[in-house]
Amino acid sequence: MTTDFFDDPELADIRQRLQSTDSTIRRIAIIDLADLPGDEHVPLIAAALQDPAADVRLEAARALEAFETTESITGLVQALQDTDAQVREAAAHSLHDLKLQASARLILPQLETATPFTRVALFRALRELRVPESFSYALAALKDASPAVRREAVAVVGYLKNATALPLLSELAQHDSEPEVRRAAIGAIGFADSNTVLDALLAGLQDPEWQVREEAATTLGKLKLADAIHPLIETMQDDYWQVRIRAARALGRLREPVALPVLVEALAHVISNLRKEAALALGEIAVVEALPALEAIQNDADPEVRKSARLAISQIQAAQAA
């Protein structure tokens, strides 16, 4: 730090406000600090993570996302154990945005001794850092007693795309007691490149929670597994239109004409988003037999449905002309 920095009148004013007994004044001082050029003032912001007022600590955690310094990373990692949930979330978010491997080296040692709510924040911070060293920690946490920890660990494993985790992820997808963990596991196995996860995904289509069924349909569409065609066709009768939308989208990606009847039927559904997805899926399948049904909805009340119908018709015509 330079003498000029210490002698800056604006900084002197901010430092004085940081000593105020009014937490609102201290919080605004943090905002003003973050607006100063350079990073010499980062230690002052990091120090505010120890402020007795949660709103001041929250502001400091948010401000530090802009600074790639040792002080900012160390302070944010420590803030992941803050007693206030908003502060922990802000610290995790800032670490996400920084995406520095140095963060991971500070986070990983804390996982073994941290409380469950802190492990949730730690794994959330690790998720987008995608450092291979976090895999073994996340894999072990897939058996954690806390559902929230398992969910966040699943996300870390999914982002790393390590195939050795697929058996355990498939097990969680089918048998975990918590729907959010099952849903996360189904999404995480979307990186698989074989039928090894088919059973787990087909089981997901039968899950009692519609959000899990929705995720299963989405993942099956991403993987484009041929054996999923008929289960997805059956899913077009799901009680929840949200699940049907994902099933329609998946069937479009699979491009099998056998799905034509259920997709044509969906063009008459009361939910316009489902009509739109069914039209788009028919365009992907691109068989001439779909043209009459698509032409019939060109006057649909929803402009997005009309647009999707026109696009699908053009796709089919182009495929026929090729």
C-alpha cells in the first residue's frame, strides 16, 4: 500500500464511517469501499465480514466477488461458516463468480469438520470451480446423513463428469428418500454416454414426485437413448403437463415417427406451452404425416404456438425436399 492511498480523503472518510455505531452507515461505507479503484482496500472489506451486524457482513460478502486477492478468498471461505444463512449464500455466490482454484484449496480441508449447513455452502461454492480434487470429497458426501449435503455433493460430482460416480448416482436417483436428491441425481447422470443409467432414468419416469419425472424426461432427451422411446410416449399421459412438455421435447430429440400420434394429440391440449413443444417435436421428427395436424393449428390463439407450427412445417418441407 502507498502513502497516497492512506492519505486519500475519501478513504479516510470511509474508514471513519466504518467505525460508526450505526450499522446502516457501516454498510454504506462497504459499498463505497467497493467502488474505489484498485484492490488496496480489500482488507478493509474482508474485515467487515466480522462485523456484528449481519447486513454489514452480507454487503462485504457481496462486494468481495469483484476482487481476486488472497484476502478476499480467505475471507469468503471463512464467511461460508457465518451464522447468517444469507451471508453464507452470498459468500458461496462470490466464490462461484471468482472461480479461482485457490478457493478450492482453502475449502476442501474444511469439509471434514464443518457442520452440515456449512458443508452445503462449501459444496455449493465448489460446484462451479470444477477442480478434480473435490471429487473424492463429493463422492463420500453422497452418503451424508443430510439430504441438503447429498444434493449439493451430487451437483459437484455431476459437474466433474467422472464416470466412476455413475453407479452411486444411479442408486440415489432410484432410492434416495428425498425427492430433491433423486431429482439432482437424475440430472447429474446426464453426462453418461451409454445405457448404463437407463434403468435409473426409466424408474425416474415413474417416481411419485412430478419434478423427478420431469427431470428424468429431460435427461432421457439429452442422452437420446432409443430404449426410452416407448416409456416417453407413455409419459405423454402424465397427470402433470410440465412432465409432458419435457417428454415431448425428448421425443423430438429422438426423432422417431412412432411418437407421432401422442404428439399430434398434444396439439389440442389446453396448455399452450405443451402445444408449442409438441409442434416443435413434430418438426424435429419431420414426417409428412404430421403436416395436416400442424396446418390445423396455424390459427392457434397463442402466437408462440402459431410460430412453432410454421417452423415445424418448414422443417418437414425441407426434409422432404432434401
